[in-house]
Amino acid sequence: MTGIKTTGQKKMMFFSGRAHPSLAEEVAGQLGVGVVPTKAFDFANGEIYVRFQESARGADCFLMQSHTAPINKWIMEQLIMVDALKRASARSITVIVPFYGYARQDKKHRGREPISARLVADLLRTAGADRILTIDLHTDQIQGFFDGPVDHLFALPVLTDYVGGKVDRSKLTVVSPDAGRVRVADRWCDRLGAPLAIVHKRRDPDVANQVTVHEVVGDVRGRVCVLVDDMVDTGGTICAAADALFEGGAEDVIVAATHGVLSGPATDRLKNSNVSEFIFTDTLPTPSEADVDKITVLSMAPTIARAVREVFEDGSVTSLFDEQA
């Protein structure tokens, strides 16, 4: 299958870095194109070389790279690929970033700290990107960091359709793992018609150096609780929240998150938790060591492909937002 698709006088080309090729292949298949053949390798000193095997002159180019570990390497590779497309006279360059690296560094908490999420946006723009397409940013404000269009897609419909189709909705309670995720959890409640609970974290005044204790705000006794978040990294927060729900009398706990980062001790924590199922999307590749029976991975390829098609055909990506809000 060729990596080129034409519509009238327009030409689409789909490219992928090496971070998550399986997702790129699935998206390309949904679009009816192939991934453009690319020669990419690392030199002995770690420098990255990239060369595309087909001409990109005059094409609307879509370049996918998810910022997985080792995150700095894959961001740099994406920047190099964008630069190569710009110098190859691409008509437009849209970078598809299913998981946006450094998104948690979106503001200064203290003096002399960087705003790294803004830096990533600046680097992409300087390299030559015209547009960013991404999924479930850690905070909405990151959209304003990029001087150009940002198409912010949501995994909510994919996740809620799966959960709603397997759980008795009359017993379901949506739970936010902290106060910062309440807005996301509230969207889940609207789609599933379920009540909301919150796991409140606070310092324990009776124990020295005890960072937090967890209190459940809301009725979870005898309920099937779905803990929702944008990502699970080391798993500490989400597993502690699940423990608090079980202590509060929850019948079962399911975790649903868009991005399964799964760093460090995450795999062991997931295996040893009482959570019955962890549901992620494939915005990131699942680490090989995370071969856990209770992990379910849902595909975002159809959603990404629809957004790419709307961009290429000058359609309305907002129509996808309206459906997913």
C-alpha cells in the first residue's frame, strides 16, 4: 500500500517515527494509505539520522510520534523528521502526538522552574510544524502554547462505551482520584448517567512526615467504582485511591485512563492491586513487562484517522469535539 493519497489536486502523505509504529500502521490502514518508507537509525554517539524514501514536495504531511520512553530521544527524532519534511518542500506538516511529552510541566510552581510543555510546543513550531493533533492533554491550557491550530481529541467516548457496555450502570459510580480530575470525572458521569465520588488527599496531622491520607467523598459502599484519570504513570496515586475505595466498602474497582505510561514500579503495583481491570488506550505502547491479565488496551486509531481525514479534506474537526465533549 502506497503512503500517498490524493484528493483532487491535494496529496496526503503519512509518516511515523520509531516510537510507536504499530499505532501508526493502524491509523494508516484506517486512512487507506501506507506509512511512507523511512530510513532512520542512531549513530554510535546517539545522534539520529532520518531520510524519507519518497518525495514530499507539495504534500500535506501527517507525522505521528508518541512521546514514550526514552522520551527525549523520540521528541528529538520527531523534530528532525519535521525539519526534513520542511526542507523537502512539504505543503503542510501536521504532527500527531497521541501522548504529549512534558505535559505535566505546564506552569511554574516555584521560581527558577521551566515551563517545559511550552518549550516542546516552541520546538515543534520552530522545526516547521504547522499543526498539532493530540489526545487528552494533561491540562487544556497547553493548547495555547502552540502558535497554530491544535486539534485536541478525547478518548472519553472510547473508554465510556467500553465500560458502559460491560458494567451494570445502576451500580456504577464514577470516581475522581483527586480534586484536579473532577472535571474529567464529571464528563464520565454525564455520559454514563452515574453519580460522582472523589478521593480527597490530605496531610495526616497525627503522623509526622506522613504526606497524605485518603478520604472518600461520596457513597461508594456496594458500588462498582470506575476510577478515571488522564494517565497512570507509576501507579502509586491510582492504587492508593483504589485501596481507599475498597476500605469505603466498594464492591469492585475499575481504573480507566487514556495514557498508560507505566513507569518504574507500575507493573508490580498493578499486579498486586485489588483492582479488577485497568483500561488504557494505545496512545502509548504497552511495556513488554506489563503483560498483566487485568490490563485492557483500546484502540484510538479510528478517532485519529477521522481527525486526520477532516484536516486533509478541510472539514470540521470541531464536529469530532462536539461528539466527544
